[in-house]
Amino acid sequence: MNLLRRVLLLVILICGGFAANNAHAQLCSATSTGLAFGSFSPISTAATVSGTIAIKCTGLLAKARVCISIGPGVGQTSYSPRYMTSGTNTLQYNLYTDSAGTNIVGSTLAPAGFPAAAFDLPVTAGKIDTTVTVYGKLMSPQTGAVPGSYSASFGASAAIGLQTTVSTGTLLDCLAIPLLTGSFSFPVTASVVNDCSIYAANIDFGTQGLLKTTLSAAGGVTVTCTNTAAYTISLSGGATRNMTRTGGTEQIAYGLYTTSSYSTPWGDGTSGTTTVSGTGNGSAQTIPVYARVLPQVTPPPGSYSDTVIATVTF
């Protein structure tokens, strides 16, 4: 009779132990709106953005560790970098626990070097009700990025694990803490936009005496535009241009052209001029500017110059 009671008591204690563990596993959840990078110019440095994950747990002991486990993304395998997609195009990014972008948020299923993120959270009256921050960075530069709307999702690979223990207990590494059933949504979005930068190199005819022969020189306009973005470069002024003597009003006539044959004046598309068009590839593209001074009456000695504004439209 005593033996039977001892067996029944042992069974009751074992069942009670499993019930307590299940209670902890069922009373913890996470929600998040994910990360929104907004508009991104591939020719500029991307800013760091952040998102939060709200965590609620009940039935806890004195202290707790929550592990945030996020996989590479649906349809992806890489943790460094991760990828958003827009059709067949990709955009590189990653998720971090710090704003400096040194500690990648990984997963309990990831290869070595990409661990799940551990957060030791305060427990109040047996509960956790707080948020943790995850940071996102777009890799820079990404000169090949094509304009479009990009996104990534994680499905069941975004999940949390929980360990709770007494105040003197030891908190385990996330690899030893099983993930809870269920997952949370963590969408990541970005929009790659058309963008261009422009730089112009000066044109110098050098030091000359009498203007009895044709003078030629060349400069260049360098543009860096988003991959596949169409652009047009115009130069201020018309077909007839003049350099003016510093401190005076005397002038030297000259022209700017799109080719070395000097057949097409480069301007703003009016008064017999044309503009130059192209398509960006994400890298710097230099378009030569050809300049010429035809023979003319030589003005008084001095330094002659003109200012031309180069504009890129995209």
C-alpha cells in the first residue's frame, strides 16, 4: 500500500513539473512593426534606422532572458548580408542589436557567428511588458541597386525563446534556450529612388598671345546616377559664349561642344544648342566637354573667364 502511494505521489510531482514549464512557454508573446528604411539613394550613405519588438510575458520567476531569433528571410540563405527583393532585383541590408552595426541579430539555427540576440529583461510582479530595439543598416555603396520597392519577410523564422529562473539562477546561452511555439511578424521595407550627383572640371586655354589661330581645350562633366536612371545634362548659356577680362569689360568669344568635331554646341537645348543624355549605372560617368576659341581681334592683356552652370536632370 505504501509502495503504491509513493508511486502515485511521484507521478503527481512529475506531471506538476511539466505543467509549470508549459505554462511559461504559453504565456510569452512578441509583436513588431518591423523596419522601414524609407527612400534610399544608392549613391549616398544610408542612415541607420530602428524598430522595436514588444515583448509580453507572465508567470515568471525573479529574472528572465528573452532570445530574439530572426532567420535570413523567406527565400534567402545569407545572414551577412541579408537581402530584400523587388522582383529579381536585390538590396543588401542587415539587422543589429546596436546602432553601430557590429552585432548582427542571428538565429538559433544560424551557423556560428550569427547567434540569436539575448535580452535580459526586468521582471516585475512575475511579468515582462517592455520593448527591445533592433537596428537596420543598408549596405553602402550599392551602386548596382535598381529603383523600386523592396521588402523582406521572415515567416516562422522570427521567433522568441524564454528562460526564467530564481534570482540566484544562471541564465543560459540562447542556443540552450528552446524557441517558443508561434512566431511574430517582422517586415522590412525600403524604396530605392532615382538620384544623381554632378561635378564639373574647369576648362583652361592656358596663356596665349595674339588670337590668330584656333585654340582648343577640353574639360568634363562627371555624373553619378542610380543604376538604369535616365539623365540629361545641360549647360547654361547659348551657342555664343564670352569670357570677360577680370576688372574690365573686354571679352573673348568661345564655344562649348559635345564632340571633338565642334559641330554641336552644348547648351540648354535652346538657341541652336543641344543637351547630352545618358543612363546611370551607379558609378561615376564622365562626359567630355570640348571648347574652342576661333581667331579674333586680340583684346587687351589680362585674365579672362566665364562661369557655366552644369545641370543634371533625372
